[in-house]
Amino acid sequence: MEKKGRILSGIRVTGPLHLGHLVGAFQNWVRLQDEYECFYMVADYHGYMSEYADSSDMARYSKECVADWVAVGLDPDRSTLFVQSHVPEHAELHLMLSAITPLGWLERCPTYKEALEQSQKDIRNYAFLGYPVLQAADIILYKATAVPVGEDQLPHLELTREIVRRFHSLYGVEVFPEPQALLSEVPRLLGLDRRKMSKSYGNYIALSDDPDTIRSKVMSMITDPQRIRKTDPGRPDYCNVHAYYRVFAPDVAAEVDKGCRAAAFGCTDCKARLGEILVGYLEPIREKREALLADEGKVEAILRQGMEKARAVASSTMAEVWEATHFLRPE
């Protein structure tokens, strides 16, 4: 099957991967590897921008991230799985692009302003302001033609295209394609407390959580705030628990919806049932993940293979960049 183009996507390593990552990105990534030439990156440089004060877990999170990817269906033989810092060309191209990117472009970025307001970490640093420039380097280093993104990431992708246009205008040679957004409908999954699912909030179910932890976390979920007594009719549309049923057990979601509205069962029973569903849903993922991590050297071999494939493309792109910018390179 002829591929439609090349994709680059990645995820910051700042903690365990969770259900939000699974439904918001990974399931789509698995589908895309049949249609596109896919490069999937553990974005440890991006993670370091906010976790610099304590980066002691970054190596472990990077390794576990790849185990999770393979466990959910990413195939190292069909997709290139690699760690960003293993490919030094990312840093090289980032530096080159940072020279041609006006500060005003970065300061107006809405996601930067939002991050400053919401982050619990000190991210008023040079690196975080330049986050979109490194992201642009990540994408165009592989000459990606498409990037799977959510709507909140569209300003970053447009900035990438602006940087590409400026590079071509300055140097009179076209090196990079202008990557297009690959938008897809993904279920909206809030955290257990109805806020955005986030490591910093501790309101997530990790792909690596054991059954008892999953059950305990589900029992802590916030339900319909207006359903005080078991006999009160429920409102599934306002209940976070029911949102999880729609995503992870759509075959029973209608039944649960009807029973909730009729007060046929209480929230405790509803959450207990969801807990068992999620335990069963995550069991094969957790078992495959544990087997990968127990097989000494397996994840390292996957990353070594991915690094070699990624560097072959990245070094070829950088050769074009050096030529376009007239740097003297060693013979």
C-alpha cells in the first residue's frame, strides 16, 4: 500500500502515560501507521523544559513510554520509535531556526500564555519560550507532510509553516515541505475530578496501574453533583463516569444511561462496574508492557533501531540545511 506521506508526532516525558494519552493520541497513531510513514518521538527535550529542576526520572519515563507504545499497538517495524535526544540533529536545527524566528512570533503564541498561567512549574525560561521553535525543528527535520494535532496545537503548526517560509525566503532554496494538520475526532476524556487529565493534578489512571489502583481511583471519581441520594434520577450527560462508559464500554453505555436516569442503581454501583471494565480493558496492555520491560535489552534494541532510522533521515536533511545556509562543513 502506497503511503500518503510522512508523519512526525511525539509526547513529552513528564510522568506515567495515562488513559488520556491512549484515547487522545495513541489509538490514532496506531491507525495512522497503516496509512503513513510514521515517526513517533519520545520528546525528552520538551519534557526537560519544565522538569529541569528534577529530571531524575526522565530516563525511566522514556523507556516506559516506549514499552507503553508497543503495548498499545505501535509496531517498531512499521513505525520509527525513537528518543528525541538520541538524534542530535534536533538540537542543531533548533539552533538554526531560533536565529531566524522573531521574538514577537513566540510571545504572541496563545498556548505559551496559557501555559504560563496554568503551570505549577517555573517555566519563565528561554527554553520554554522557544518551545514552538524546537517543535518546528522536530517536524521539518523529517520533512513531515502531516502532523496529527488537536485544535489547541494549530497555532504551533502555523508557526512552523511561517518558519519554513522565512527559511525559504532568506536562503532562496526550498528544503522543507509545509506540514499540514491532521485533525481527527477523538473522545474528550477529563480527569477523575473533571479537570484536565494531568500528572500535576494526579487525576489520571495510568496505563501501568494495577487492578486495585484502578478500582480505587475509579471509586474516587466525581459524578453528577445534583444526584444526592440513590433514589434521585441521574443526569448521565453531566456525569464524568458515564463519559468513561461511552469511551471504554460503548456497548453498555446506553443501558447505563437508561438505568442512571431511572435511578435503577446508585453511583457507587456504577463506579464499581466501570472499575472492572477498565481493569479488563487495560489488562492486556499492562501484561505486554511488563513483559517488554522484563525482557532485558528489548526496549533498548527498539530505540537503537529507531535512532538509526531517524538519524539517517535527520542527517540527510541537515546536509541540505548546511548547504543552504553556506556553513563550512568538514570534508
